[in-house]
Amino acid sequence: MEFLSGVKEKETLELSALLAEEAEGKSVKTNGAVHAVRDMGRVAFVMLRKREGLLQCVLEEGTAKIAVKDLREGQTLEAGGVMEKNEKAPGGMELKLCEVKILSDPAEAMPIPISKWKMNISLETNLDMRPIALRNVRERAKFKIQEGVVKGFREFLSAQGFTEIHTPKIGAKGAEGGANIFKLEYFHRPAVLQQSPQFYKQMMVGVFDRVFETAPVFRAEKHNTKRHLNEYTSLDFEMGYIDGFEEIMAMETGVLQNIMRLLESQYAKELAILEVTLPKTEQIPCVRFDEAKRLASEKYDRPIRNPYDLEPEEEVLISRYFKEEYDADFVFVTHYPSKKRPFYAMDDPLDSTFTLSFDCLFRGMEITTGGQRIHDYKMLQEKIAARGMTEEGMDAYLMAFKHGMPPHGGLGIGLERLTMKLIGEDNVRETTLFPRDLSRLEP
């Protein structure tokens, strides 16, 4: 009988250990996938792709009981040899091969040039070949940075006393209503895919005071733009006992500051690969919705066409205005019209045509929507009735308010949009592992 007592130690080393100064001159073992082979005659350079990056290996004729012609892109192998310094190699070190054991062989040649710095393929080809395209160094870097964004979000909120929760994605009713809901049959009953964890995170404020979640949300919007997806990842938090919606914006400012600090300290390699300049987060300006529209309209001579919402071009111009005037990469636009906000949004007590809500714009695009919520049961009922809505399907949600809720508010950040603007892409599909849009269900 065998008993397991923990993680099994392996002889094979990862990249950080292989590139450490003390590894020079030592015999080591490692493994990885053949990323590229450069045959120079009596010597060949073999690039191994590992989880932390690339390792340059040197194969001299007759030294490793394998010929360079037997190595090809896509193979996985175990290799042994001696680490030597080489300033031209990635990380300043290379592995001089003494033995090579092939673990697996690809059935076909690589269909796209993943070993090139830039693959120069169309977005459609990239997405069609996604399981392979993501092996490219630059493609991988995008999603390591995205990992850092989530890590920075999670770590900061945990340190601020937030509890991480996991809410259901199948429900009886959407949190925001409207027509953009995916409907499905749930054991012969109608159900929907959740547009947002809104109802559940508000309920959980009554339990833990401060909660957050990172999870998918679903929008049945028939958009085919560079900024829309039908499934995306939302970084949500909700916090209770607030004095005003400004506290929510302040908390997001802290989140963004922590994300940028973490990326700078832990993801410098990926930032360098993608040539990313991190945005400024020391101070983020706040401007009222109507004032933001006026400023952009006057400075850039653009008429205001929609008084109730921001058009994409206005988001670009408002961001441009605050970059030019204040060198700000982010800007909070506050007091959105009540007409364009959900029923649970708290109206401004000074003018009920506006709400105590906001969007955060980043380099020309809305990445966050948030605000203060109605916490009074009767006020919530009145707002539902005034909108001509029904309380059907909201019994559990309203139960929380019927039995007492603190003043609270929160927000949702679109992870893929934030990553897109951060690394300078212009299509949100570029920063989505496996996008779901109007036409794409595979891979």
C-alpha cells in the first residue's frame, strides 16, 4: 500500500532555477516543448518552451546521442546537460545538451509560425487556431498579464476585509432585465444565464459586509464590435456601510494602484515582451456626466447627440481631454442619468433624474460601471413599480432588503477590456482566451 505525503519532488528543474547564477557549470535535467530549431551545421540551437519562458539549448554533433534532424517543432522532451553562461541567450544562460529523451512527437507540422516574435496572421486565423496560437511567446504574455490583473484585484480586496464568494450563473431572472438575456430550459422550467452577480453580491453584503467575485457573465447582445463579447469575465465587488458612492471609486482606485504595483514587480518580463507602459494611478479625476459631455463637446467641436448615455466616440474624447489637461489615464464619470441605470441604482437626492453612479474610462473606453445601490426596502419597491417592472422572480433578492440592509454599493470591471487597453490591443478578442461572440462558439 502506498501513502502520499505531499507534492512529489522532481529531478527536472524549471526556468527560474536553471537561470539562477548558482546553476552555472552544473549538470541539470529539464523538460519542455521544442519551440524552434536552428541548425547551424555542426551545432544547433534548440529553443525549449517552458511555463516560465524559453530556454536556449545547444546541441553539438555527436554529444547527445540524437541528431538535429530528429528534432522538430512541437515535440516534448526531457533533456540533460550543463548550464553555461551566454549573454546572447534568453536569461543569459544556455543548456549544453548531453542527453535528450523524446517524450512525444507531433502528428503534423505546425500550421502557423508560433516560434516567430510576431506571427503576422489574421485575428480569425489566430482564433481558429487558438490552442496552438496561444503557444506564441507574445500571446502567452497577454494572459500572464491578465493573471496579474486578477491577482492584484483579489489580493487587494482580501487585504481590505472582503470575502471572496462564488455565485450561481443559472437563475430564474436576470439582474438587469431587458432583452439581452440567454434563455435556457432548466429541467422543464425557464431559466437564464446571469448577466451579472448583482443580486447575489448585494444579498451577501447583508452577510459579510464586503464581498468580491471574479467570474463569467453572459450578455445576449447582438453586437459585432471590437469591444463587445457575449461571455466575459467580470471583476465584481460590493461593500456595505458606505457614506457615499465616492468610497466605491476610492476603493477601485486602490485596486488599480495595487494591480499596477504587482504587474511592475512580478510581471516585468511580460510587460517588456509586449512593450507595455503602465498607466498612472496616483490620482484619478472625477467629473460629472453632463460636465464631461460638455467639456468634450466644446474642446473637440462635437455636438451632443445622446443626453442619456456616452457614445463610444465621446468616451474617447473625454479620455483624451483628461489626458491632455491632467495627464490622467483613468477618469471617473459620475452621476449618470437615472433613465440609463438599473432600478437598484440610488437616485441623487438633489436631483432624481441623475444617479449616484459612475463609469471608469481607461484610455478611451469604459471598463467599469458602479455606484451606490438602494438599500431601503420600500424605496426599492417604489422604484420597481415606477419602472413598470414586476417583482416576480425577485423574492429572494427582496427578502434581504425586507429584513434590513446597510447603505452599500459596488462595481464590475470587465477583465478583458481592462487587459486590452492595458497592453494596447484594439480588439477585446485579442485578450480573451477563447472568445464567445455572435459567430463564435468554438474552439
